[in-house]
Amino acid sequence: MVGMFRRLLGGGDSNDRVIGKMQATVDRIEAMADEVGALSDDELAARTLDFRARLAAGATIDDVLPEAFAVAREAIARKTGERAYDVQLMGAITLHRGQIAEMRTGEGKTLVATIAMYLNALDGEGVHSITVNDYLARRDAQWYAPALDMLGITVSVIQNQGAFRYSADVVSDNSTYEHLVEVTRGEAYLADVVYGTNNEFGFDYLRDNMATLLDGRVQRSRHFAVVDEADSVLIDEARTPLIISGPSQDDTSIYPRFAALVPSLRPGRDYIVDEKQRAVRLTEEGVEVLERGMGVDNIYSPENFRLTRYMEAALRAQVIYQRDHDYVVKDGEVIIVDDFTGRLMEGRRWSDGLHQAVEAKEHVKIQQESVTYATITIQNYFRLYEKLSGMTGTAITEAEELDKIYKLEVVIIPTHVAIARADLEDYVYKTEGGKWRAVVADIEEKHALGRPILVGTVAIETSEMLSDMLRRKGVVHEVLNAKQHAREAQIVARAGQRDSVTIATNMAGRGTDIKLGEGVASIGGLHVIGTERHEARRIDNQLRGRSGRQGDPGSTRFFCSFEDDLMRRFAPDWLPGMMSRLGLDDDTPIESKMVTRAIEQAQQRVESHNFDIRKNVVEYDDVMNTHRDVIYKERDKVLAGESMRDTVMTMLEEEVDALATTYLRATPIDHEGFRAAIESIVPDLPEDVVDEGVFTDEAINAVIEVIDDTYQDLEDEVGEETQRLVERLVLLRTIDALWVEHLTAMDEMRQGIGLRAYGQTDPLVAYKREAHDMWGQLLERIRELITRQVLHARLTTQAAADAMAQEQAPTRVRTSGPADPDASEPEGRAATATATRVVAKVGRNDPCPCGSGKKYKRCHGV
């Protein structure tokens, strides 16, 4: 605990001791520099084979670390001209140890990762390099690939729309694809080092566990992963699970009806908005307006129960989700905007009917809702890796969460050159108008000096609004946001040049390196302007970090107003009144450390709130994780071609015993019912097997003996090979079909479990209890269906093989994950279609069925 507080306070003695101990290893690496530098290219490459031979002979990765790091550093120096500093070697050691390396912007994190990945690729198990977007994955895969390729390490990259292997030759004229040869996804994963985004790795894992043939899988083992921008991937994006879903059969014609009704509701009277939770709640008056509009007496009654989902989605779509902030409309489609990066997330969709409601609101084609085929949280996916590490410029503020969720320690790596950037106090204005006028004035002032300027905005519409203001002032500038991300590399390359002005959404703060042009350092370097404080301090620090890389001069300042989202939702109550008491007008700012601290405290409250959401997500998914592990392991056995005879026979015996409990151990004993149930399992059951005078244990033994004989006769008739195929076919079809139903049912239960709090029950405890019951029901249902099919199936060897080969995973599926701006939704839920339920009619003034003791209209009917 003491060590954690030291880390939270900036590293302290514990961090210094860690760095001090690493220095001895760095000295050993440095001592080999001359020897390794004297090797020819061929001799240097041969060291990789030598390392692998030593590992095969029993040496450990740590045994070869100093020499391997020296070899990697030399190869990088020869191919790129960049020679790793001591602090970069420390960063690589940190990654190898399975820790988070906090390194400032411009300190060469990609080089650091390359050295660590070379070492860990030597054992042939494969290394995954995870980054935040496809562009960076392509860039990083080719950046230091010449050095890895020289050393005999193969490199590949997986993308949303394909997979590629690195080639030393130029094979494409397309920008950022010059050295990439298209290959299958399976071939890409065979490379020693694979680059890609967290979504692509996670979805490939889920798709692999939907595959119906072993050859249909692509990933190898999850051995070692290096996560770039680790706080973004492991923290910010961990609020939303990865989901693979498919279309459902819901009536999409209802969405436009609600979309037409909701605008007639009046805020404050018909509905109340909770901005902190990004939620909207109908009042009694609002419910009555919608009931009249839909022509129903009670929208919460069982026969109208499904209408509540349409209603809630329409409200959120109209009131909470805004065009050009949360989404854009492009080519007749609603496309989500990632609130952390500002990127358009093509192909991603909100669930729980929200996306359809937004489509109805914008009058574009409404697509079907979906059911869940596979799902996992970011946290539980990365826990699958044998060793996990990461690097970022801002991790120490999240050290507690990284430790609690991932068991990852944060190590602060010293900078190579002292930071010379000036971080100026915030300017806080009374209104947004005053703030934006001040931003434009600051840009004009710095632009007149020739200094390059980077302006960070939190949303697309604000970047475009500022662009219009600058255009009217005659200031030439570039805009870098989700609508122009295809030009990202070119815009970023010019952002440090003299006289350049770049307006960027938050994606400019991730993975981009702005180098100063000639003569820029002498006039003050890059000036960074933040136009609004982000919910997370780390995002603000990332923006600041664009300036002052590797000792360059620079400056940063944030401009805020009391009308900003963060200030309006989370700032202390006394802050807004201060401006009025001081008699300041709209164009006069407050520059106060006390105000800056208050803003940071507001950010801390948001961060704490979001941590609770992420912790909640993983606690709920931990329950599902147990179910997922069992199901996926059983599928693995089926796909691996293992004999499932023992598994099937065990199921048959358990089913017979369960039926005996139902019919023979009950009062009164029902021999006829037992016999009828057994006949559904065993064809042509002999008449004398179940007689009324037979005791329960004797009946069970007699039936099992008949089953054994029948199974053996079946094997003799069709052949063992065919029967093994039949077993696998029946198991795979049954497990997959019931697993999808289980996921959907669990998600439906998850969405409503929060209501248990009204009945003084911990929702998580209730969820675990009900999930346990549902898991038992799933296993019983799997056993029940398999045992009633396996002795009745009759297929030839060829027919069984053909049927197995023709088994296909769902094809009309859709992926959704952390790119979803709805990730901040309470409980971090990922909704799917809700199954129709038949319940007793409940009046609005009747007691709520959840047991809270409240009236239905005040509880579940709210």
C-alpha cells in the first residue's frame, strides 16, 4: 500500500530503486556494444538462431536478455540511424518484465517496444503489439520492421479490412502500405510479431471460438502483448465489452413512430435529464403523452412491455445523443464518433435499440437490432495473455486501477533530456463565447510570431466552429478530426512547421509525433491550446505532451468556461458564482491556481466515477468468464477431433439419473413417465427394462446397460469413425445454439438486475446467484438435447464428414466494442435484443413484482 501511494505521488523512492536496479543490466548491455557493433550484418542476424538454440537447450529469456538487447539495438541503429539511449533500454526491460512503462511523449516508445518484442519473439510463441488504431498499427509495423526483418523476425499487421505481412521490398504505391503484402489472417498470425488494435485481436479471439472447423481459427497462443497507449486501451476503452452480434427479428417500423412523438415532449415537465449519468427519465406527464400518442392504456403493462425499450431508446436518441458530436450521418448511415479519439467508427453500432432510434431520428434507413453470439470485456481478454505489458505517457494517475484489474505495476522511466516546456495556468471564462474569442486572440498572437500552434478540441462540431472563426480572421490552418483522418499523417507532419496552425480532436494526442521545423525552437517552439478540459486528466496531459518533446521548447495553456460540459456537470458549486462576485465580464478570465485545482478535482471525481463503471463491468463479466471458459474448452475438444465418446456416455448416465430423480424418487412413483422419458433417449427400448416392481437403482442400472449395448451396436453398424463425427456434430450444434440463447438471456437479466437495489438487494450478488442458476439450466439443457439426439442419428461416414465441414459460424454478424461512445453508460452494459416474456398483468398502482414494496409505477414502471 505504501508503494502504491508513492507511485501515485510521482514515483518516490520505490520507483528510483527500480530504475537503479535496472542500471546494472543496462551497463551489461552497453559493455557488449563494441563487440556486437563489429559483427557483419550476416553475423548479427545469425545471433537470432544462436539465441533460439540456447533457449531450446534450456536457457531462459532472462539469460539471453543483455546480449539480445545489444543485438536489437545495433540492428535498429544500422537500419534507422537511431541508437537506443539508456533510458530506452530501461523501458524495454520494464516491458519484458510485464509492467507498464510511463514514458513522456517523444521518448521513442515504438523503438522501446521493438527491443522488448525482439527478445520475447525468440521462443517462437509469438508477440502481439496492440495500438489504438489501424493507421498506427500499419505505421509501427513498418517503422522498425527493417531491423526485425534483418534479424530473421517476421512481422505482420492485422487490420479491420485485411491482414498483411511485411516485405523488405516496396510492393505498393498506397501510402502507409508500401511494404505490406496482403495475406490471410491465419498467415498473419503465424508471424513472430503481429501488430493490430485491441478490437481486432479481441474480435479474432471471439471469432475463433465461433469457428466450426479447426482450420477456421487464426490466432495462436496469447503469449506476450505490448500495449501502446496502455491507459487508453486498458482504461478508457475498457468500459465497453467486445460483442459479436447478429440481426434479430424486432419490428423496426415502431422506431419512426416514437421518433415522431418524442420531440413533442417538453423538457422539465415531460422528462428530466441527468447529465452526469447521460440519462433521461420520463415523468408521469411524459408517460401519459406517449401513451396517448401510441394509443395504449398502459405502456408498462406486460402486453406493451417491449414498447418501453423503443421509448427509452427514442428518448436517449433525441435528448442525449447529438449529431456531429456523438455521431455523424454519412452516405445515409449513422456512424458513431469515438469520444476519446474523435474518429469515425465505421461498422460499429450501439445496441439496446439506440442505433435504430438515432436512425429514425435522422430519417435514414433503419437496420435490424441484434442478438449476441460472443462477448468478452477488454479486461478479461487481456488477462488471457501469459505476460502483459504496456507503455504510455500518462499512467501513474491510474496505477491503482492497473494494479487491481491487471496486476500491472507502473514504472516511471526518466526522460533522456529534461523537459523545457512551460505549462501555463488555465484561463477560465464566464461563458463559452468569451472563451472562444480568447482562443482566437491567442492563436492570432502566437501566429504573428511564426510559432506553430496545435489546438485541441473535444468534439467535431467545436473543431469546425473554430475553423470557421479562424477562416473569417484570415488565419490559414488545417483541421484534423474524424472527418479527415485519412490525411492524418500529412497534417501531423506539418504541425510543427513555422506558421502552421492545426486544429485537432483528441485523436491528435495519441500516437502522433510532432517534430519542430527549422528555426522553430528559437521562437518558442510549439504552442498547444486546449479548448476544454477533458473528463480524464490523462487526455489533457497527452495533449500537453505534443509540445516539448525531447527537451524542445514549447508552451501549453487550457481555455475553459463555466459552460463547458465538465464544469457544468462536475465543478464545485462555488466556482460559477465566483465570476459574478468578482464582477468580471465575459471576456475577462480568471487565472488562479485555486480554480485550476478545483477543475482537476472535478476531473478526479469523473475518473473515480468511470473507474467504478469499469470495475462494475469486469465484476459482472467475471461471472460470464467462468461460463465462457467451460464452453470454449468443450468446443476446443470438439474441433481438435478428440473422441467425445466418454463425454457423451457421461451425459447419458447423468440424464438417466436426473430422470430417475424426477419420476422414480418422487412421490408418487411414476414408472410410466420414466419409461416414456427414457424412450425419447433410447430407440426401441425393451418392454421389461422398466417394470413397476423394479427398485430405482436397479432401473437405472438396467437402462444404462441398454444404453451401453445400443451405443455399441450403433458403432458396429456405422463404424467408430462415423460415430465420432456424429458425436462432434451433435455437440457442436447443440452447444453453439444454446450458448447464444444463454448469452442473450444473461444480457437481458443483466440489464434489469439493477432494479434489485430497490428491494435492498445487491444487484451483483443477485446477478451471481441467478447466473449460477442459469448456468445450471444451460448445462441441463445441453445434456437434455444431446442425449435425445445422439442415439437417434444415423449418418454414413461421408455424410457425417460433409455435415461437419458444412457447419458454419454465423455470417451476418456485426462487431461492437470500446469504440462505442455509449461506453459511459451506467453499468457499462452491452445490450442485445430482449426476449419476449409472458408475465402476469401488473397495474401501475399494484406492488412491483421485484419485491421492493413500491408501487409498480414508482419502481419497475419508472
